[in-house]
Amino acid sequence: MKPSLDPFTVLMDLQTGALDPTVETVERRLSDMKGMYQVEPDGDDQVIYRVLLIPVPERNSEIQCSTTILEPGVVGDEYYMTKGHFHQVRDRSEVYIGLAGEGLLVMATEQGDHAVEPIQPGTVNYVPGGWAHRSVNTGTEPLVFFAAYVGDAGHDYGTIETRGFPVVVLRGASGPRVVPNPRYRR
Ligand code: PAN
Ligand code: ZN
């Protein structure tokens, strides 16, 4: 087999998640999160997370890599979080490596099972195929993690936009509380 890509190296800042070179950045603002929080955000339409991508062809033989920088904050009592998604090709898996900050990785199956795992510097989270995933910043600093996933996974945001996750993560008097999502649609 003749390879179709040449090897390359990207420099990743392990504290900020910055990539050099920065090839492609996705920014998500509060206005991109309509209907996802228990209450609608008001005030400034700030960027709540950025995804820095190391793009490679979207095929099964490659590995997509990115860093995510999720700002700290709350909407009502709900911590800033990513939109969350299933992979379009459902059985495609992913690995997250925590770099900075602290947060939770909320995962759910289409059958309604859920799992919540910590993200902090040094954690390696394995997201098996079939599990939707959303990260939540429960700390006071940016939550930064590296992600690597199967090249042709794709992203299905619509299912989560419609159904939500079975649980939400709320700020409580003595730390984060994981509680059932009253708006979850089975
Ligand atoms: C991650 C996510 C990233 C942003 O790279 O895409 O953290 O989250 P949303 O895509 O849900 O907005 C990943 O899981 N990629 O598959
Ligand atoms: Zn993913």
C-alpha cells in the first residue's frame, strides 16, 4: 500500500491546549446552545468553548485529533458545557486526555443509560462506540482536554438537541451535583 499522507508534527501547549500551527478552530457561543440549558442564557453572547482541530481525511483509517478549551461559568445553576453528540457512525470510539482544569464527562446511550467520569490533568477517558458524550467545566479555570477519534466518526448533534442527556450537572453548595434531567426525552 502506498501511503496517501506524509507524517507531520504539531506542538501542543499542555496547559492552554493551543496548537502550533493552528489549522482550524471552531468557536461555540452561548447562542449556539439554544434549548440545551435548563434556562435560556441571557447577557453577553460570549464564546464558551473552542475546538482546535488537526484535520486529516475523514476516513476510517485515520485518527482525528483536537483540543477543546471550555471556559468556566454557569447558565442558571448549570455549568458551561459542550453541545454533546453521538458519533454519526454510532460505533466509533474516542479517547479524551485531560490537560488542565477540572470537569466531568457525561455519557449516555440511546437506550438511556448514562455514565459520568472525571476530567482533570492526566485522566484518560475512554468513550466506547455508542455513547454520546458531553464535557462540563465544574471548575474555576478553563477545562482543557485532547481528543482523538476514529476518522470517519462524524458528529450527530441533532439527537442530543432533541432528547438531551439523562442527567445534568448543577452547581451545588458543596460542589457539583449530577441530577436527573427533567427535560430528557427517552
Ligand atoms: C470533541 C468535541 C469537542 C466539542 O472533540 O467535538 O469537545 O464538543 P461538541 O462537538 O459536542 O460541541 C469530540 O468529542 N469529538 O468527537
Ligand atoms: Zn466525539
